[in-house]
Amino acid sequence: MFASETRTWWTGREARPSDRRKWVKVFEACDEDKKGYLSREDFKVAVVMLFGYKPTKIEADSVMTSINSNASGICLEEFIKLMEKKKAAQLHQNEIRQIFTAFDRQYRGFLTLEDFKKAFKQVAPKLSERIVLEAFRFLGSILILKESIA
């Protein structure tokens, strides 16, 4: 599924009604004491239920500090906004993975400059080799930075 196909059903701005209903159900299930908000631990459980992984301490801290500082936790509307962003990011990551897989014709798990050139020759034959080389170098520097942060 490429970007154009994804955008036909998800704009990243507004949740589909079925997503919103699911998020409300998860919110209600995680708000066991019916406080009207999710604590840090409640939030972690909700993310596990929706995305299948437990958020790191850094991610949970980031979320908790991003909400209204007067609140005791994450209210329903804030939770829905967070889940909309999380889903949009997940879809974007899936698009990148699918594009990478299309470029990795030999299924090696990495791209060489030659792979990159061949792919661009097919999808953008008039693009100069210099621009393709710059794009390859740019992506390489991003990946190196990402690896050093992780």
C-alpha cells in the first residue's frame, strides 16, 4: 500500500468512526475506577491493547508532560488525539517499509547505491544521477543517526 492508496481511507487528521469507537472502549476498559482519565499505568495498558507493545518510560513521560499540566491524567479527548497521531505515524512507517521492500528486489534487508539507482530509473527516469546520489547519501545519514540514537 503506497501513500496514495493509504490517503484514500486515512488522512491522519480525523479518526474513522470505527477507530474512535475502539479507542473509546479501550479508554473505558483501562479507566477501571471510572476516574474520567487515564493514569500513566492506565495509558501503558491502553497502548498494549491497541498497538501490541508497552510504551517505554520515555514515551510515557513524554505523553504525560504533553497533556494539560492541571489534569491528573489523560482525558478521553486527549487520548483520542494521541491515538490518531500514533495511528498516522504507524501508517507512515508501514508505507516506508513497503517502499523499502519494493526497492530491495533481492530481499537482502539493505539497499546498495545500484539498487537505489535502478529503482529511481524505473520510477523517475528523468531524475539526474546527482540527485539520486544525494538522496541516497541523505537517507544513509538519517539511518546512521537513527541507529546511534536507538
